[in-house]
Amino acid sequence: MRIALLMLTATLLLGCGGMPKIVMDARKPVKDQTLVRVSVVATNYDDAWDKESVRVRIHQVWLNDSGVPTNKEQVIDQPHNGKSAANRGTIKLKEADGDSTRWVRLTFEIVSGDRPDTENISAGTTVEWKLSSSYAEKDIVLVAVLSRSAKNNYKIDAVWAMNPETGETEQVLPSSYES
């Protein structure tokens, strides 16, 4: 899986054969924010993915001093069959009390279904991620690798962060920081 991601990154950065090198114009986020786009990769795709409207939803969660969640804000809701990495969300590099931080708590969910009242959350996890200078206050792409384990049941195999300007990648999930 890592080799496939590296090949994808190399192709994006270097081009393929006689193709010219792709020039990416990343947006510049404001102070204490990281712009994020999501590209969803299906390892065992079939037409059920389209029929079940599979998507990745990411929330940012803030904790109070006692470690209790106090606020949750949606960062992005990206369909696997939508324009990959076309939508941007924002990760705020602030703690619950407003102080700047590089540690963020993100929840990743795999959701299917067309209507909020009948949607199915088939996978979910929370990760604490310390954004290095390569990812903080940048425009990054998260590559979410998903697989279908049963009808209307999906799982998160891995999530990689990529800085399209430099080609640097970092594995976000699974992570030693997972909770």
C-alpha cells in the first residue's frame, strides 16, 4: 500500500513519461489553520460503493481541561465518487481555550446512505495528530484508503497526509496516537 501511495505521489509530482510536470497552486491558509482536501481510494471497488453513497467525514474535536469533549466541528464530508480532493475544509490549530497548538484531535467516519436520518456509520476512529511544519498552516491532501467488508459496511485501512508542494507524506492512520 505504501508503494502504491509513493507511486501516486511520484506520478503527481514528476508526471508520467512524456507528460509535463504538474504545477500545483496550493492556497495559502491563514495563521493557525491547515486547509485539507480528501482523496478517497477504494481497495475493492464495485458498483455498490456508488449505490450506497460512501463518503469520508472528518470532524475536529476540542477537549476541556478534564479531557471531556466540549465542541465538535465538521472539517469535510467527501464522497468517494465525487471530484477527488476538490472540496477544502479547515483544521483549526487552536485549543478549546483559543491558544495556538499543533496537536489536533480528528474523528474519521465512513458514512453511507443518502439521507442523514438513515445514514450508516460503518467505521470511525479518533486520532490525535501533531502537525509538523510540513502540514501546519499548509494546503494538504489526505488520502483515505477504504475497503468494503460486507454490504453497507466499510473500514478505514489507512490515511496518509500529503503536502502537494513538496511530495512529503506521513501516515496519519493507523497511528500510535490513536485513542
